[in-house]
Amino acid sequence: MRKLAINRLRERRPLDAAAVDRFLARNEVPIVEGARCTFLFRGEADEVFVVHRTFGLPDHLALRRLRGTDLWYAVLELPEGSRVEYQLEVVRGGQRERINDPLNPRLAHSPVGSSSVCYAHGHVVPDWTAFDPEARPGSLTDLVVPSRALRRDCPVTLYRPARFRRDGRYPLLIVHDGGDYLGYAAAKTVLDNLIHRLDVAELVAAFVYPGDRLAEYANSAAHARFLTAELLPRLEAELPLAGTPSGRCLMGASFGAVASLATAYRYPDVYGSLLVESGSFVFTDIGTEHGGGAPFEPVVRFMNRYRAAPRRVADRLFVSCGVYEPLIVPNRSMVPVFEAAGMTVRYTEARDGHSWENWRDQLRDGLSWIFPGPQKFFYE
């Protein structure tokens, strides 16, 4: 087996600053060699750690200093196709600083900031997530829907496909955390590309924005009423939508997945499909601790009640989760519960974490299963 690049560097003589310069110039960081990924940091420090949220690994991975240099390294084995977001924690004089990896240009973004990304061997960013000049662009339109249920004006961003026609009949996708899906999961680009490639039917998407997210998405009757009794009737009155359960899908990630399930639970004959990613499906019917804190209490009560008496809330569920997030256990556990309630379930896992890029990368599998294209049914 070929020696790791960092071990070849350790044997180099003289091992001086010029040798480290040449080493860094020749290698992308992290250095991926088969299953082994070498993380690096260069600079004066007392300690350096790789900090991540990869379930199953220590959350602080210590780097070692290469003797006689200011280069620090740590080697981590990752399975084929893995994707890991991380930062470096640098300790100097008792002060700790979290930074993105200055040697790695790849970044992931989310509402809480950015982080560096490690692509293990075999990981491929899907080409349909990037702008395609051949794909005709759909349009985005902002509107405001006054809601008595939520006691606020609710912004909504509408997506219409490029060939939108008033004499068509389109399926409707309602997307929780709409601004985040658009901003961090490239949702418009993904829809444009998947529709252009005939992977997904031409559809209308309504991207909704939460107010108090943890309250509205945690099994809120008011939120479910807004979607079903206020937003849906308005959209179906103003747009040429299919207007049937098979032509309606609720989508969301994390707490947005809970909101999708809870809405369909309250209105079981309205939505034909759910697309739920990394659902915060936390329950305590097995054990008593959920570890999520107070915001999860209404979720836990809802999930415990649902698990005690499962019922059909839609025809089909697409469920996905990353194996590197703690939610993998409850998501796996919910699949047989959903199936026992009489719903058709497609379940997928990715070697990824609780992240917007993970959720983006599952959209083709989910949307092409729920609204496969081309589908003449919606246009007749």
C-alpha cells in the first residue's frame, strides 16, 4: 500500500518551511487517498482540532504537529462517497477560535453561517444542482397571503416552470423553509434542470416562510390551517393547478418535515404525497430522553401519539436522512410505522449530515418519484 502523503513528507530531509510549502502547493486539502482523508493546518498554535457534527465520531478530532514545522495534521477514515462539513478550532494561550479551513476553498452555507467541506473518495456533486445554460429558467414571483390562522401576513415565493401555460394543469409542491431551500439548496436551479431533463413533471412550487419557526413547525394547528384552508384555496383559485390530492405534495427538512407530517395528519385527504428530509421525528416511547430541549416537546408529544396509533395521512412518502446525523435512528424507525399505516414509502440514506447540500442532493430522487415527468395527466 502506498504511503500517505503526510508520511512521505515526514520522512523528507531537510524537513523545513520550503518542503512544507512545496507539499501544500502539490496537494488539495483535505488530502484524500482512498478511504483516508488528511486534514491540515499551518500556523503557530498550542492545540488544533477538527470540529464537526458527524454522528459516530468524536466531535473534536485532535491534530498533531509535524515535528520541526508549523504544520498540523490528522488522518480520518471515511467511507466511499462521504461528505463532511467541519471547522478548525485553534487554541492559542488558552483562547479558542473556530475558523473555516484556510487551506480548503470548498464551503457550505446555511442560516447559521458557513463551514468547510470534505469530499471523501467517490463523492460526486450532482451535475443537475449547478446552473445549466441549456435549461430554460422558470420564474419566481413574491406574494403575501394574509393569514387569520397565524395572525400575520405570510410571504410566499411562487415558482412557475418555463413553459407555464394558463390552459395547463400543474401539480403543486408546497415547500417549508422556502427561503432556505432557494438560498442554500439551489431549489430554483434544481427545478429548472430536472424539468428540462424530463426527470420531473412541470410543476408549480410555493415556497413558504416561517414566522416563529420552532413554534409554527412543531405540530401547529394554526400552521396546518394556514396551508390548507388559506394558502391552498388561494393558489388553486388563481393558478391552473391539478386540484387533486395526487397533485399536491408537502415538502420540508428537519422541523419542516415535522410540519409537513403534522399538516397531513390534520388534513389526511388533502395531500397525496410528502417529501420529508432528515425529519426531526423525535419520540420517547422507547426511553425517556430525547435531548432536544424545550422546542422539541410538542414534537415528541405528536410523534409519541402518532406512533401509538399510526394512520394513513398521504398515499406516498419519500423519506431521506443522512447517516452522519443523530436523526438517522428515528428516521429509520419511522419507515415501518409509515408502511404499517398503509402508505407507500421510499426511503433513502446518504453519507452526509444534517445539511442543506444533503437535502439538495436528494431532490431528484424524491421529486422524480412523486411527480415523474413528463406526466400528461396534469395537463389534460
